Amino acid sequence: MSALDTHFAEREVVVGDGVRVACRVGGTRGPVIVLLHGISSGAASWLPCASLLAASARVIAWDAPGYGRSTPLPMAVPTAHDYAERLEQLLDALRVKPDLIVGHSLGALMASAYAAHASEAMQPDRFLLLSPALGYGAAGKEEKSREVARQRIEALETLGVDGLAQRGPARLLSPAATADARAWVSWNMARLNADGYRQAVALLCGDDIGRYLQERTKPVEIGCGAEDIVTTPAASAGLAQRFNLPFHAIPSAGHACYIEQPHAVAQVVRGALLPA
């Protein structure tokens, strides 16, 4: 917690009339790396990985709309494009052009929408998608979309945020994960906002990553924890093959790979920067 406050401090940025985005910033020089968390997390969750990257880069991790102190999006059923627009507003307010955007899980869906729709002036050189959530909005997935939405919202209403946080590590980490990694997953999940989570579920169940990746103009790489049971290595590798993208398997890591194996993920991130 001391490192979180001193090396990855939170700040709030005003991006519109009454609209705020909370983010955490580490490092003072070098390329700008933007980190986007998934549906069950927040900006602070990136601390172990961001601390490694901040020695040679400026690292910015946001709390997505509806997470932390970030203002929710105005619509009940947002698309990834809506989140991407808010991200571009944040980066514009910070007066930074990203060199690399890294999206994890649902954050990968947001990053893909950014790749497809952000202005050329604010496009990074490359994107890295970690354990990407594919979304259930494509044609033919209607039944699966309804079932996932029902399960997610039912779990939230039955267990509450605290209950989700208690069961999170077993699903998001490999069986060999350390006690520290498990505690960190739970700590971050316990800070979810229920309404922001509901919006994110609507995004997950109503959008499709493929529609954005086919419109991208910048290089994209994909990585996945080798023991991920949420967005499986097979699904991530299949997405990479579909769009002819480089794929990286991250050994001994579950879904929250950047928490469980921060050194390995930091190495993949640095590698993604090298071609640029």
C-alpha cells in the first residue's frame, strides 16, 4: 500500500463538464505505456507490473468509467467505442500521445475499439492485448450473451461485491499463485462499483472484438496466461490466428497474468515496444 501511494499515485482528471477520470501514473520519462484493466479490477491492480515498467517508461493506468472515482458513461448499454472515446479524452487532457496501449481482458476489447476509432494523432505505435475478452455481441452468440449476462448479474446480486472478491482468486489465478497475488486480486475486486460493473457486463455481452480488429490500422500483439481458464490460451491463440497477429503464451499464469507473473508480462510489454 505504501508503494501504491508513493510510486503509482492516483490523480483525477477532468475531461468534460462534471466528467472525471481517475488514473495512476508511474515513471517520469521514456515511452508512454497506457494500461487498461479488465471487468473485475481497477487501475491499482497494475502496480506489480507497472513498477517494473516505470524504471524506463511513463506508465498510465486508468480506472475505466464506472470504476473507482471515474464518472460512469451516460448510457446503460455502452459499447467499447464509448469507453475508447473516454480514454482518448483522458489522454488528450493529460497531453500525452501513447506509444503502446495494453489492454487486459475487457480492457483488450476497449483497446481494440481505440485502435479502430481513435484519431490518428492519438494512435499509439502498437497495441498489446492480454487474455482478451472476445465479447458475445457477434451474430450467433445471442443465447450465450443472455446466459453470461444473467450469470454475472445474478452473482453480483447474490454475493455482492465482497462475495465476488472472495471467490475471485480461484478463477483469475492459477492454482500455484502466491498468497500475495491472491490477496491483491481480492483487494482490487473489493473496490468494484456495482453500477460500473453492470455497465461493463453490458459491454461484454453486447459487443464483439472482431469488429474492431478488422478495422485497426496499427500493429497488434496478443498474449495469454498458459493456465487461463477465463479467456483460454486456445481462444486467444485462435483470435491471433484469425487476424494474423503475434501470440505470446505466458507460463505459470492464470487470467490475471500481470498480477501473477508481473516480470514475464513486463518482458512481453517491453518486447512490444521494441519494433516501434
